[in-house]
Amino acid sequence: MTETGLSAAASRYDRKRDQIIAAATELINELGYKGMTLTKVAQAIDLNTTSITYYFKRKELLAEAILEAAIERYNRIVDQAELEPTPFDKLHRMVWATLEQFAQIRSGDAPPVANLSHIRSLNEPLRTRLSDQYIVMFRRVRRFFEEEDGSRKHLATAQTHVLLENLFWAQAWLRRYSLGDFERVAHRFSEVLAYGVSGAGRDWDPALLTLEEPETVKGLGDMNIAFLKAAAITINDWGYRGASVDRIAAELSVTKGSFYHHLQSKDDLVLACFDLSYARVSLAQRAAERIEGDHHRKLCASVASLLALQFYGDSPLLRTTALYALPPDVRAGVIERSNRMARRYAGVLIDGITESSIKAIDPLIAAQMIMATLNTAYEMRRWAEVQSPEQAIKTYASIITRGLIPNR
């Protein structure tokens, strides 16, 4: 074969490979790793399964390619941000470039990008290999917030985690906005991430809340409650696929048969965990509404209570990354319930803006930022455990109240 022929063959190979990755990305985002099969990928692009295995021998190798492509796309966004002169400019470039990518995906001008939470679904050594690639990208972003002497590295780690998780979660709530609104959304999103929600002169002022037991668990037996608690932690740590029934049962020193005696399936368990999580958020919000003081103080109270649960509680909120384990119709209902929690925070923010305890920000966007920042706090448990609870909660909460770049 001539050099020209070899080049044409390589080009055809790359195009077909990219087509497979794009189709598989859409499936993994819609159905999760469990639902993304080589057969479904083949059907999506009118090929047979044998044709797919010519490019990817196993499903895990295809998943690795999907996630490597996603990390590379986010690395290109970091490339752009690194060229900006100031911390705010870097942050805003990250936000705008991410939203621009989501806009291109929605309009069909770019292939879909995988949710990086699927990394947890892979077995070793792929899981560690991809995690290492993500960590390299994470450290690049962390340098946006670090001082040259490294004195702020601890805080910068939390800031970077919150920024990236908010960018990833944005694709879920951006569906409510038209593409024509994305530029305005990017500015308002950058503003609340950079400078927080607290009004001028307002300090961190949390009241101690006593939260009632959620109605969700009343009437459940002790073993059912224990399964829910163990499952939330195990799924958060290992992902849906990694959180096998055997692993959850082992946490409680019971048999696999005991699990199925109490719950019909693992999917039912995930849904029950989400029910419990949102019940806890709602209880914290309602308890905060009853305390005396302005709406900034009420917001601080609910945030502090939920961060204590996330950092130190035995029944943390289930990470939204577990959404992909649910069937699409059930997942939509769970996301809608999350949006209701966010709208309640938006109401608190609107009331606070009216009384000037909250600065004039977009309350709907800020509420989504608060929900994402609280939900992802579980992953900062190791970060929190080297500090006193009071200091860890205050420092992490400052990202909500004062923002990622508070010197304004």
C-alpha cells in the first residue's frame, strides 16, 4: 500500500473509532457503565458487535477511551485558562469554555463528553490509571488558587474540588436555559463562584441545628436503616458498580441473602438512599427557617449542619454521581427533587437579597452552586479530618459565603 493509501486507511480508522467513542459516550451518560454494552453501541451506529471489537476488544477498554477523551477535553479548557492573567480571569475562562463546550454538544457541533464519575465503575488497573490522569489535571487547576510559597495549598485543594464539581454538575441544570442565555449564565456563574453569596460585612454565623429523624426512615427496621447508611458510604466510595451487594453486606457483617430479604434490588437501594438524602437536606432547610435572625444566618445554619453530616456523619448524602445507576425515567424524578431543594435555597437567597444580608447575585444559579458544593463535600472527608470540625466546616463553607476569590 502506498503512503497515501496508508494515510487514508488510518484516517478512516480514526473517524470510525471517534464515531464509536461518541456513540458510547452518549450511552454511558444515559444508561451508566452497566447499561453501556458493546451490542448497544453497535446498534447505535448500525454496526455489528464484531465490528466494535475490532477497535475495542472489551467494554472496559472502550470505557477507558471514553474517559480519556473527556479528561483531554477538560485539559484543553485548562490550557485556555492558564493563559489568562488574573485568578478571576482564569476562573471565568474555565466556566465559559465549559459552558461553550456544553452548548456545542447540545447544538450537535461537538460530540458528547463523558461524566468523569464513571471512572469509579472501572476495575483496576484502569481505574487508577484514569484517576492519575484526572489528578494531573486537578493539580493544574489548583495552581490557580495557590500562593507561590504553597501556604494556601490546603484551602486551594478544597477550592479546586468545588470548582470542578460545579462545572461537571452544571450540565444537569443548564438544560433549563436556552443557548442564547449561556453567555449571561457564564458571567453570573463565575461571579457567584468567585465572590460567594454573603452580603457586605456579613461573617460566617452558623446556629446549631437539631435535625429530626427523616420520615423516610420511620417505620423501617434497624437492619434496613443500617443497609441505607452502609450503602450510601459504599456507593460514594466505590461507585455503583464497585458497591457490590457483597461489599455492602460485608460492611454490616451479614450475608448477601440478608440484603435481598430487606431490599428487592440494588437499584431500589440507590433510590432509597436518594430519598433519605433529600429528606435530610429538606429537614436542614426547614430547621434553619425556624431560627431567629436574617436569611444569611439561616443559610449558614443549614450549610453548617449538612457539612457536619457530610464530613463526620454515619449517614452522608448520596453523591449525585450515583444518578447514572438509575433508569432514565427514575433519574429524571430524582433530579427534579434536587431542583426543588435548590429552589428552596433560591428562595432563601432572594429573601436575603431583599434585606441586604445576601449580595445581589443570580439566586437560581447560586442555589445550584450551593447544592453541588454540599453534595460533593463527602469526598473531602480526608481533607476535613486533619482539622477541627469547626475549622473544617468554616473553611469549606467560606467557598459558598466568600467565594473562591474572596478578596474583592
